[in-house]
Amino acid sequence: MENYLIFAGTTEGRELTQFLLNMINEEHLQMHLTVCIATDYGRLMLPEHKALTVLASRLNEQDMEKLMSRNTFDCILDATHPYAVLVSENIRNAAAAKNIPYIRIIRPDNTPIDTDSNIVFVHTMQEAVSYLCLLYTSDAADDTPCVD
């Protein structure tokens, strides 16, 4: 039986889990999924299934290694948030330490930006602060505090 460890935290993690569960149901695959999510809310978003174990807890790299030591996983699938860089690094390191194949699931960056909206792009934090100060003080009284 194949045994996969999925680190979820995004829509992609939930969709990947559901896709694999559908394959188990439709193709009668002998597979078990262990899904790690950070919150109890994430647990509620996943279906109950005999081939699914859900662990709702924030794990550090050592916790991940312990989990990987206690179980025999064929592959680690990382479907955490694109900005969860430290979490992905911990997953990758733990998988490497236990010599388990690691696959990162990345959402495509093809979201169109509505250039007619009220979005303002700046290059630096100081530029953002200056823009906000200008915006904030232009409509406020003269005694409105602003950062230089």
C-alpha cells in the first residue's frame, strides 16, 4: 500500500487530497493519506475517509522528522501556502533527513492584475510609508501624525 504525507494549508492542499481520495474510490487504489494542517478549521475542510488521517497541529522540523520516522511514507507532498517559506524549508529538510522523496505543489502565478483598480504599486517600504502619509495627511487636519 502506498502511503503519502501531505502538508496542506491552501486550497491546493485540500483539492489534492480530494483528488487522491477520488482516485482511491474510483480506481480502488491501495493508498493511505496522512494530511498535516496547522489548524482545527483546516481539519473541518477535509472529508472523512477510511484512507485519510488528518493531523491538525503546527509542526517544527524535529516534529516532522519524528512523524516521518514513526511511519513509512513513500512520498512527501508539500501543498503549503506559497509564502510559508520556512515551513516548506522544514518539510524539505525533514524529508531529506529521512530520505523520502519530496514534491512541492505550487499554484500558478497567473492571476491577472486589474490595472484600472485602486491598487498602488511601490518599490520600497519607505515609498509605501511616504505614499500613505501623503494620502492620509491630504484629507486630514494639519495635526495628523506622519512618519518621515
